[in-house]
Amino acid sequence: MPQLNRGAHLTGLPSIHGMKEWLGELGHSAEDINRLNVIHVAGTKGKGSTCAFIESFLRTHGKRTGFPSKTGLYTSPHLIYPEERIRINFQPLSRDLFAKYFFEVEDVLSKGEGRRPRYLQLYFIFALHAFIREGVDAAIIEAHHGGEYDSTNVVKKPIVTCVTTLGLDHVEQLGSSLESIAWHKAGIFKPGARAVAAPAVPEATSMLQNRAVEKASTLEFAEIDLVLPDGAIQIKPDTLRTNCSVAISAARAFLEETTGEKPSPLSDTDIIESIRQWSWPGRFQIEVEGQNTWYLDGAHNDIGLTAAAEWFLSHAQSSASPKILIFAQISHVRKGGPVVECLARALQGKVDHVIFTTYRRNQDSPEGRSEKEFNIDGLQKVYVEAWKQIHPATEILVQRTIKSALDAARRIGESGDGGMQTLITGSQHLVGPALALIRPPPAEEVV
């Protein structure tokens, strides 16, 4: 492993520790997991959308040819409901199945001795259990924060591994250089499994190549695919074109390895249809509400926030209505000031109002982590000061709930003649509840 820069270090017990044993308690062997035909995806930016693109390509191919007949998709975190993390043929597990499989896992593991799985470990054990019970013949799995020591790396014989765009994030666990980040993410490479990666800077590219050799894996770097249709809104902005191209390469490699057909039997028509049907809520999502337009993206790091800002400006600049940012990010790990400074620079002074808030949905919601474990007033003071250093003239509000932040943005829109344009970003823990408030789910979906 490379030396970590500027004092960063690995902390805590690796999350892969105990995974094999817990799965064994449930009666799931390594061979059971291998039979799921796994595509394992790690990276800093775009893991979820890349996984969703891969699933869409394989599902479309399966409808035409019969394979794969049933796909499984595991992603994290969920946007609104926990069931979203575990999908069969892209549909979230029904609540009955979610409860059934969860209690099957809990009943066994609660009787074990010693250490229990942590939150994300338990979710992934739960997902594998559901995929095995459901008999999926292709499973697309998003890694959590890392790769080498990630709990999802209990998968020993994936068909394809995939590394999306790399950047500095979770540096306390993964190191403060792109070289170190690449080392960890490439830990999912496996002997004999084909690997696909997004284009990367030279030092990260070199590390990915070295790790592929070390892991006896064949690595290819995906370029923008020529099949991608021009003008398709599903692959705008360019970051989605990159994620989609990586997904095409991964899906082609998967089908070549599982069907024995070379070149890949994934047709251009499959690709076009898959892109047309693709959706990934909370990522580059636009919601129109009368004269108001909401732009939602769950970006949380410098790479993602810069892309979200560029996307917002590309759509909103042509309108004379007020430009608003609603931002929340609450984390022990990330340093809030630099993240806000990055977003302020990316928005180029073209936002008229900034609203900092929490993850708390409304006054009636339980107080929860955002109020109890963090100094919200102190954190938002840091955010206000960081923003003022870059754009001192911006009007800034601080709201303690997401609902009050949305209402404040609406009032700003009502003060003019043409509504408002509002970017909501910083975390999926903000974007999910905001989306549920902007576009309430049908009554039958409400818990």
C-alpha cells in the first residue's frame, strides 16, 4: 500500500472483517455468492448511476434474449425508502419481502456470539441473502466507501469489476492522495475477472494498472462510447456520459464472459433503449413546480459538487428569475468549510441567495442525529463564513429544517415575477427528503 500523505491513516476495524463468517452463519457459501454473477463497482464519483446504467443494459438485453432473466441491484444510501437499496429487475424489494428477508437474517445473526455486523455490513449481508433467495442471475453491487477493505469485497469471484471516476474523499480512511485512493478502490480487482475503469489522472492510472497486474486482472479504460445518442437528457451533463460509457464497457465485458460471445451481444438498439428507460432519482434531477424549478443532485464531494454547479448554471443562467442554493452536509469526516468554498467557486457568484439547512425534514420529525450528535449552529456558522469569504454580497439564510428551507426558497420566488431556480445539493440525506416534499409519493407508498 502506498504511503499516505499529510498524516492520513487507516482507522478502525476493516469492514470486510467478519463478513465471511456472518454469511456462513446464514448458510451462504462463497460459491453461492459466485453464482450470482457479480459486477462489482467502486469509485469516488458516479458509482450509483453507473450501477443503474449497467443494470438497465443487462435488463434490456435480458428481455430480448432471455439472459439475464433476473437482475439484482445493490446501492447505498437510499434516497427516500430503505427498500431502494435492494432491487430486483430495478424494482425495490416489496415491503413484505424486505421484512421477510430482513428478519430471516436478523433471527440467525442475533443468536450468534461475539461481534455483530455494523449498519452497512448488515445491509450488504441482507442484500446478498435476498439475491440468493430470489435467484438473480446477474448482481450489480456498489461498494461502500472503499474497496480493498470494504465489506462488499467479500465477493471473491466477480465476473467484472469496475472503478468509476476517482477523487479525494474519505481521506481519513483511504489516504489523502489520488494514488492511495486508487490503491484502495482497485482492491476489488480479482484474478481472472475483467476490470473496467473511467479515465483518470496519470498517478491514479498508473496505480490502477499496477494493481490490475498485481491482482492478475485484465484492465481497460472506457472512453466515451460512440453509440451514445446526441441530445438524450438522460446522459446530460458530461459526467453522466462518462458513467454511461463505463457502464457500457462493463456490460459488454459481462456478456462476453457469461455468454461466450465475442464481440459482446449487447446491441446498439439495446443501448439506446436502456438509456431511454434509465432513471436515477436524486442525481441531476429537475422538478418543475409552477414557475419554480428545482434542481436536485446528491453530490457530496468536490468532484460531484463542481459537476452539480456546472449542470445547474447550464440550465438556470438563461432565466432572469432568482438563483438559489439550498445546501446541507453534516459529517464528522468531511471538513465543511472547504466543501462550501469549492461549491461557492463553482457557482461563480451567479447565485443570489444561499440557504443552509440540516437533514431534519420538518418540525414534526424526530430530532435524530443531525441535532444530537453535531453542533448544527457551529457548523452552519462555518458554512456562512466560508461562503462570505468567496461571495460576501450573497444573501444567506439558515433554516433548521428542509421544509422551512424549501418554503424560504418559494417565498423568494414569489417576490419576483418569474418564480425561482433552486439547486439542492450536498448530500442524499438532504435531497431525498426534499424530493419527497416537492413531489410527495402516492398515498399508498406513504408509511
